[in-house]
Amino acid sequence: MRYSIMLQLVTGIALILVASAALFAWLQYRPSSEQGSNSENKNVETWIANS
């Protein structure tokens, strides 16, 4: 395999990982404006802790 193809693969995978990390961080730290969001967050946290 050529180095340019390998470099494109590594760059693509790195971009996907960085984008998914940024999306996850945004989902975790976005301000909640709904009333029921606290109970939803606790449900998710309970589900993650039990899995």
C-alpha cells in the first residue's frame, strides 16, 4: 500500500474520532432548557452505571 493512501486512511480515521469526541462533548455539556432534562440525565447515568 502506498504511503499516501495510508496517510489518507489515518487522517480520515483521526477526523472521524475527533468529530465524534466533539459531538459527545457537546451532548454532555450543552445547557438544558427543558424541565424534565434532569430526570432524563439521571436515567441515562443510571443506565450507564448499571451496564
